[in-house]
Amino acid sequence: MTRTVTVGIDGSRESLAAVEWAAGEALSRARLLRVVHAWSTDVDVVTRYVEPETQRRWAETLLHSAEERVRRTHPDVRLETSQLGGDPVAVLTEEGERADLLVLGSRGIGGMTGFIAGSVSLAVLARAQRPVVLVRAPESEETESARRSGDVVLGLDLPVSGEDVLAFAFGSADRYGCGLRIVHSWTLPPSYGPNTSGVLPMLLDEVGAEQRKQLEAAVAPWTEKYPGVPVSTRCRQGHPAQDLVETAAEADSRLIVVGLRRRHSRLGGHIGPVVHSVLHHSAAPVAVIPHE
């Protein structure tokens, strides 16, 4: 594995935003920035009318423009570019396996609130074995400027979330010199049904106290390792994705960190409803950390 931050681009606003974010991340990590463009060699209704040489020249122009952009905004970053033929999902998945971090753009939906990651990004994410960050194009320079000074927000799913998730979140906050807001939302077991109005308050208090105890135990070793990172925690009964997105909005979060348990079915990888919801509703970059 090379020590790189790799970003995939396709010429969209979202992928250009991903290049900007990845350049800053590579600089903060003292890593090589690798900018790649993957174009499919399969013939379809569109590409059958495009000569391979035309595709190659377009890819060269795209990569050259991205390189110029990075040189202008992050002149100190080490940079390499590469155009690769093949299925974009397969190519980017393989690139991600060789990198410290893979960064991809997330497609917006016109003027609507929220966004959909896009079929390629979601497919790569479902297959990822290493961290992937999805970046949305900023709505304005003002909102992007505010976000650059915000905290990192971490969503913990206890006791499932692995050490890799905590390590990524604390390490990011430490590099950025910002605070870390940790969100853990819990629900009662399914046997209680969707309506908890009849549940004794004493039981809810007991469950809440146990969840807070688990959260404190999980976080304690990391606050000792990173004493310079200001940490706040939020532990309550509620919907994990909703609580996480709300906290991120309140904090003008510069980065949301979530875990993704590695689970595979006969149909391929699965990103789960919480991760999918956070990707759909968050305006901040979202780091997805696969774990066992």
C-alpha cells in the first residue's frame, strides 16, 4: 500500500470539490495526492460514437485542469495524475485498496436539500475495505468557509463501532486543531415495538445510563491519547442518522465520520440505512470507515 490520498474525478462540480478537499487532506497528512480518472472501455449507446483517442484527450485535459487547480490552491502538495481504462467502480475500488484514503464526489439534486452520492460512488463504497470520503460541491463560498472552521462529528454505534472509526475521528480532529462531537443514539430492543409511550420511565433511565456508561468507556482511551482534542458527547434515545445530521448542522461540521460494518450478501456489498441516510442529508463531507 502506498501512502497516498487518492481522488477520483469525472469533471463534475462534485469531483472538483473532492479534488480540493483531497488536496488539503493530503497536505495535512503529509501524503502524496493521486488524482485519477477512470473511463469505461465498454461500448454503450454514447461511447460507440466516441473515438478512443477522443476519450483519451478529454481525460488528459481533465487531469491537467485538476492538476493546475491543485497547484494554484495547494502549491506545496505532492501530486501525481493517472488516467485508467476499465469499469470505473472496479478501478476506483482497486485504487482505494492501495491508498490511505479514497475521496469521491457526491452528486447534488438541483436546488433541493440533500444529495444522492451517485451510482459509482455508492457502488465503490459498498465494496470498500478502507476509508472513503464523499464530498459534495459547496452551496456557496460563505458556507464552505464556515465549515472549514467547524468541528468533526462522529457517529458511534455501540457496541458495534470499531477502534478504526474512533482512531480516524480523533486523528482528524487532532490534525485540524478542532473539537470532536460524538453522537450515540440508542433505541429499545424491537420487542418493545415502535411505540415506547407505555414503557416505564425507570426502564428508559436505566437503559440510558447503561448507554452513557458504554460511551464513556469507549471514548476514554482516546481522550487520553489525544488530550488536546476538545470532546463533547451526546447520548440519547433517538434515530441515529437524524441525530447525527442535526448535530453536524449545528456544528457547521467540517467532517462527519461514520462506521460501516463489513457485510456482504449474494448481491454484493451493503451500506446500510443509517450511512445511506447520512449521505443523503448531510452537506458536509462524510468519511465512511469500514470495520469488522
